[in-house]
Amino acid sequence: MLALFALFLAFAPLSQDPPAAQEAPPTIDEILAAYEKMGVHWQKGPTTGDLGPQAQIQVPEGCFFAEGKGAQRLLESWHNPTSGQELGVVWSYSPADNREWHVFFTYRGEGYVKDDNKELDAEAKLAELKEGTAAGNELRKQRGWESIELVGWQKPPFYDPKTHNLTWATLVRGSSGSSVNWNTKMLGREGVMDVELLIGPEALDASMPGFEALMSGFEFKSGHKYAEFRAGDKIAEYGLAGLLGAGAGAVALKTGLFAKLWKLILIPIAAAGAWLKKLFGGKKRPNEDVSGPST
């Protein structure tokens, strides 16, 4: 919120009239309304986010949940390809310290993944991830989107046999900033839930307790848990090593909407007026100049 207020103040030299003495930043309801216009319908927590037949997530107060179509529209708005299989997204928003993060959920029903081979060659897999990112950049180029670079591991891959979760994190960089892709593959009876946290690297450490608290509310529904495997169930054609890099998170960069607000230096002042006009549907505030080139 403070960042958005600073952005309004930055427009003072462009306005014919001085800004109001107490220009108010947008309320959470205005922000949610802006998201509604782009097709992202947030449910306020506490609520239960339904993740298809397989799983659900308990969304706490201070977080918001949107279903699969909203998750896809959000990713597209950030110039990220979607798989079309996204089941939902959780948004955590803290106006007090200008911190936010998003968690995307995608299910891959390719069978039960055996975890008997826990050897993970991190360096070899990093090379494969970089190759995949390069291939993804070809698609980005076709769509007129910026290319991105997979810098390296933020956290090397590790597997927890108690929770049956495979986790790793990568640092991704583009011309508009950097993102951490914190990936967790949660193994179930019939497939894997891909959980992808997209967050700025500067906010990662402070946000991890909230993310971990959120994930404590995730569960596979009865009959779909990893421990409920039965003889005759479909077995995936790959093991843990095959999960590394699977999913959209390998090439995701958080570069849209409110992520940009936290790094005002990345927004040209001349273009920011049009961005605000687009965000708030052309609604003017007192003494607000919304002229400028389109972003």
C-alpha cells in the first residue's frame, strides 16, 4: 500500500493541480475489484480452496484463493505460459510491509511415483532445467514476451520421506526483476500435486513461515493419499529424479501487476499513469493525471 501511495505522489510534477493533501491509496476492495475485471475472482480467507477431486487447501485469514481459470489468467498476465491444468492459486498480501506472494497448484495424474531411488544429481538436473528454460524462451519470443534466465539453485533439491515431498528452489531473472521459484512436489496415490511459490528473493526469508503455515493446511482427500496406494494402482514411468523441473515453475517469472509496485524504480513514471488507468478501469482520483503511453 505504501508503495502505491508513493506512486501517486510521484505523479505530482505531471499534474496541473497539486495533489490532495491526504491522497488515499486503493483499498483492498478496490484491488480485488481490479482483479475481478481481469477475470481473477478471489475468495477471502479463511476458506477452503478446492483443488479438484484429489486435494484441498485451508486458506487462512490474510490470504485469498482463486480457482484454476483465475490462476491461468494471473500467470498469463505475468507473461508466463500455462499448462491449462492449474487448479488454483493462493495470494498472501500484507499491506503493512508491502509483502506478497503467490502459490500455484497444478496436478499431474500420471500415477504413483515410487520413492525407492532417492539419489538426485543436482548439477545435472540444473543443466536440464536451463535447457528447458531456453526452450521456453522460444515460446516467449513468439508471444512478444521478455526472455528470462535461470540463474541457479536458490535451494538444491531434497526429498522428505516422512511427508513424501520433493522440494527445491531456483532463482530466475528477467529484465523487469528476479523471482524465486520455490517448488514442492507433493506425492499422492495417483499422481503429484505441483506447488509453486513465486516470490521476490528479498521477501523469501520473511515469508517462509507464512508459506509453511499455509502448506500445513494442504491435504490429499481420502482415497488419494500416498499411503493409500494399493496393488494394481497405476505406477508412474519416472521416479523422484524425473520430477525435477516438471511443471511450469521451471520457467516462471513474477513480473506483473502488484509485483511491479514493490519495485517502483522499474516502472517509468510516464507509463505508470496509463498502468493505473488500466488497473482501475479509467477511474480518476482527485487531481490525478492518468495520461501517458500504454504499458
